[in-house]
Amino acid sequence: MLRARTPGGGAGNPVTHVERIPARPGTAVDWPEWVPAELRAVLAGQGVVAPWRHQAEAAGHAHAGRHVVVATGTASGKSLAYQLPALATLLTDPRATVLYLAPTKALAADQLRAVAALDLDGVRPACYDGDTPRGERDWIRAHSRFVLTNPDMLHHGILPGHARWSTFLRRLAFVVVDECHTYRGVFGSHVAHVLRRLRRQAARYPGTSGSVPGQRGGTGGPRPAPDGPVFVLASATSGDPAAAAERLTGLPVTAVTEDTAPRGGLTFALWEPPPLPPSSPSDVPDPADRAGAAAPGGGFDAAPVRRSALRETADLLSDTVAAGVRTLAFVRSRRGAEVIATTARRRLDEAVPGLGARVAAYRSGYLREERRSLEQALLGGELLGLASTSALELGVDLVGLDAVLICGYPGTRASLWQQAGRAGRSGGEALAVLVARDDPLDTYLVHHPQALFGRPVEATVLDPANPYVLGPQLACAAAESPLTPADLELFGAGAKEAVEALVAAGALRHRPTGWYWRHAGRPEVDLRGTGGTPVDVVESSTGRLLGTVDPASAHFQVHPGAVYLHQGVSYVVDALDLDDGCALVHAEEPDWSTHPRDVTSLSVASVRSYLDAGPVGMFLGEVDVTSQVVSYQRRRLASGEVLATLPLDLPARELRTVAVWFTVSPESLAAAGVDAAEVPGALHAAEHAAIGLLPLVATCDRWDIGGLSTANHPDTEAPTVFVYDGHPGGAGFAERAYRAASEWLTATRDAIAECGCETGCPSCVQSPKCGNGNNPLAKSEAVRVLDVVLSNLARLATAEPDAT
Ligand SMILES: [Zn+2]
Ligand SMILES: [Zn+2]
């Protein structure tokens, strides 16, 4: 090791917890008897001599015609669970077809290689995505029986052109939905409807396939007659995967969750960087923080108080590399990965000249060949350390490392385990370290290991009933073929109202035979957002499209003068043209970050559900949020010093969304010792921390969420804290917060109470996205407010055990 660390347990020890996860032997079973000998032989040739029990179990459900989701850990061999039934059917029924969906093109390409390597007669697997040359598309439609694509291509290409796909759809036996836990929030809600549109089109072309899965001697048990393709979903370990899969597909789904693949032992350490000396300037800020600070709200008045997670991870990486340990470090931003690799290389070269060459950065911009050669170098041992963006979680072949460093909580326990799961060769011991960033959630987690280790991973949250998703999706469906009353059932709650709204808006026409799309072109619907056309971010000098920004956050992220980060590269915005939906930028790395200030007001439109807990009320409902970005600050990167405040001339924006809110009577606050003068600061501090801790109970990050607190709101006539979904119509996050209110607010209270700071810091009540510059904030009073809320909610729960 390059430096000494304070050994175990002392106040200066950055290790806050060590969790031991014991090794586990695997449980193999015989091949199910329906797997053709030819398939067994090629799999054996690839080293798969027998399936693990969970693979055989999931495959058996699918083969018997039951929709199934397999939700097990990283490297547990989920692919075999869908390859077995899909390929067995393709081999025994020469007409059947299979559609495979992956969230990324890279993952689909990896799966294509895996299936192509089996070299099975007549399967003809092919990727069909945005990169597929026009000339190959006709061939794929006509001849491929295993088509690999992504939800965007299904939405924009395959479903609108369903007539050309009619033969393929008519014979569709299986739909594989890989990494289905990534379909969450607004994106997940859209994908849920894309899958319903797929089911509808498959049903329009009645099956002529010679045999339906399951008719060749199933694995027993009642088999529902499938009137459409069988869905096989693969998920990372997640809470209640069957319910999430049912929301996603609209079908009854059986879950297989017991992981029977062998696993080496894992030591998992939680690491909190030490505080900086009071006078020292903050060191390398994570560029991801800067990106975040440019998102809704903006405003980061205090310099970080701890050593940065980036610097700390770089030091740990050089320590492990110096000790000959093969290590992968995950970090959120591309520039963060570069900073970690550069810092570690420099430290290693100082210690042993030449050693630095054994560390590299690894990011999404690399070509596949470059990625493969880095992977090979790491697995072969020429490279010892790799710093990678966490975006590479998916579709990467890096498993079997000695150690994984995770720089900052990746947002969900599911991602955390997926990243940690990269560590561990079969039979060998492995190490994972989570390095906390200076924010409330990370700080809470490293001091509450039971929140990470003692509980299942979070449920995937999506809300297909969101009218802002449902309406546009029904328009797409109608453009594909007229909607019938029976279709409305398929699209679920709210479909009737949504169709009526589309008729009223002139988008659909109602005729006796159904609802017809009235326009010549197809509806323009982006799966990744709601509320209008996204704003294009364009580099002026080259005309290159760098990316798009949801219109709801364009004012915050790409206002004139904003520093905009794209894949870790820094740009400055020259102009934002709201009429053309376009922001012009140039590459520049200024010494400052930008922080928008906004003025927000909120009114309650309706209450969906509430809890009356005496002096405390807890509510879920629709709200109208009006916000206007009025100015922005430039702050020096290293110190956070305000360099300038510049006015902006942008229109106000309206957002109809879903919120959770609580009210507390002024009398109960006074009784708890909160001075009237401190109420605004106490509520504001509680609001910030509550937003920071919401990802603990819902799969969102704090940038998906907004908040507002006030000592007297005209609609509630009481001191109130609102937390709302940042997407029009809501994404399910506020609803989840309402359902898990006690758990959520208890964690919020503990995070504030246990923070060692005196008056509030970024680890507890300060927010990097505050529109009011983190003013006022009253830390200890916030704890008292939450105590009042929690004690009254607890009393209600005891009094009315049935209350929901
Ligand atoms: Zn604090
Ligand atoms: Zn604030």
C-alpha cells in the first residue's frame, strides 16, 4: 500500500461498515427433456454442460406458455433462461419467430454475438436498429427468425411498419425483454404501452405457427392458453419483479428469483472520505455535481466539506493496483473516469516509474474494438486498474475482477449490486467498496448499512396510467390501426378518457368501426420524455447534434450562458431558441459552473388520497407548478465563490403533475419548540433532505423531483412541504413516496439528526439544486418538524391498522 491508514474503528477511520457475503455453491439440474439434443450439444460445446436450477425453472415456465420474469444477480446466466425456450421453439417449429428487446444497442449486439456463436440451422439471428443499413432491413424482415432490437426501434420503426412485418408478427412465439428493470419512470411507462401496441399488432395477424409453445409436453401445471407471444423478461434483482413485469407487459407474470449460480465470497466496505481541514479549498469537484447543479433549481452556497469521492477513489485505485489487485472503479461521469485514471496513474508513477501505465479509463465513446482490447488487457492482467463510467453497467463483459470501487451511490440498490457483482472470480474472494459522495443520501447510507444490506432491492416504479404518456401512446396505436373498444381495455385505466381527449383535440375521429388517426403523418412521440418536443443541443461550429433536453428542464440546463455537460465534455450555451426548440453551444471548459435561480409557485388541483393524523395531514394529489428561471450565478469551480449573477429573460413554465405533501399545524410546531420565526427554515431544510432521501424508497434520482415548502400555503392553510414529480402527469415517484411515507420520512429525519455538522451542510439539508440559494435553513428545527409528523403518523397507524 502506498500510504498508511488509521486502523479499524477509530474516529479517523473512513471505513464505516464491513459486510461479509459468504460464498455459495451452485445448484445444477438436468436439461429439461424438451430441450432438443442439437441445442444441448452446441451449448455443451460452449462449456454449458447443465443449467442452474433457476435457468431451467424460468425456461420451463416459458416453454409451457407462462409469461415469466427471471430476476437474479449479475453473472447468474439469465440469458440461458430465455435462450432455451426461444431456441428450442425455433428448432422444433421451422416457422416460429422471436423478438428480443434490449435497452441499449450495445447489449443487443452482445446478445447477437452470443446467439450467432451457437450457429444453429435456420435461426438467422440479426440486429434491427438505427444502425442497420437500409439494404439489410428487407432481408431481416423476410428471413431472420430471431430479431434483436430496442424499444425505440420497435416504437419508431417496426410497429408503424407492421404490415411489412406481418409474417414475422404472425409467427411470433416469444418476446424477450432483457434488463427490464431499466424501464422505469416516464421511459418505463412509455415502454409499457409500446409492448401493449406490440401485443395488439401480433393479435391482428392471427397465429399460423405450427405449434404453440407448451404443446410439446410442458413441465406440468395448468397452462393458460396464450393468445399471443409468450413474454420472457430478465431483470436485475429487484423488489417484487412479478408486479413490475405485470405493469410493464399488462399480462400475468410468474417470477423466478432464487439465484442458484455459484458465487465467491464478497467483502463489501462502506467508505466515507474524511473531512477537509476547515481552511483548505475543496479539491477536485466531481463534474457530475456540476452537471447536476445546472439542473432544475441550481444553487450551491457551501463548498463541499469532505474530501471529494473522486480523489478518494483515485487513491484507493492506486492502492489496489500497487498491491497487484485487478480493480474496476465505477464513476458517474466520463470526465470523472478520466480524473480518477489520471490521478491514479500519476500517484503510481511517483511511487514506481512505469506502474501508472497499468491504469486506464474506459468510457462509452470508445469503439467496440477498443473496449474489447481494454477488457482483454484487464482480464489478462496487463492492465490492473480501469476507471469506467457507470453507464457501462449494461452489455459489458467484465466479470471476475478482484475488486470493484463504486464512486458515489449509483442511485439504486439494484445498480449497486450489479456493479459490485463484477467482482469475484469463481471460488475466489472479492472486495467491493462504496465511496460516499458529499450528499445526504450517500452519507445516510454509509452510516445505515442496514439500508443497503438488510433489505431487498427497490421495486421498479412506472405508471402506465400517466395521461401524458397514455394519450400520445394511444395516438401512436391509432395511427398504426384504428382503435376499437376492446383495445381500450388493453391500454388500461384512463384509456377511455384519453381517447375522448384526443377526439376533442381533433387528433382522432370516432366512427362506428373505431377511432381513427386524422393526420397524414404519424404522431411525434419521444419515449424518454413528456410535455412536448425535446430541445436539441447543437454544436454551432459543426452543426453536430450533441443530445436533447426535455423541454421541462431546458430553461435550467441550457439557458444562455449555461455550462452544459455532455458525456463528461463541457460546453457553454450561446443561445436558446425556444420557438425552434434548439440550443446552440460551443465546446469550452470555463473555470466556473452555472447555477440557475428560479421562482416557483404551486397550487393544489385535486386530492387523490390523504391521511388525517390529527395535527398532521399527509396527501397525494395533482398540483400545478409554475416556475420561471430568472437568473443564474457563475461560481468558481474549486471554491464555490460567486463570481457573478446574471439576469435571464425566459418565460414562466407550467407543469401539471403529481405531488405528495404534508401539513403540520402551527400549534403542534410551537409545542415541539419550533419558534414561529424558524418555521420557514425548518420546513425548507426538511424538504431538501426529503428530496435527497426519496431515492431510498423509489427508483428515481433527486433530479426527477422538485419541492416547495411554505409556512402558510393558501390551499392547505397550514405549514406545508410539497414534493412533486418533475415530469408532466407524474412518473410514479410521488405516489411511491406517499405509500412509503413513514419509512421515507424516518430516514430523512435520521439523516439530518445524525449529521455531524452544526447548522447544515451538503450531507444533510443543503441542496445543490435549491432555487433560493439554500436560504433559510434551520437544521435542528427540521428534525423537530419531522418528529411531529412521524409521531402523529405512527399514532394513526396504531389506531387504525387498516389505514392505507
Ligand atoms: Zn450536515
Ligand atoms: Zn430550497
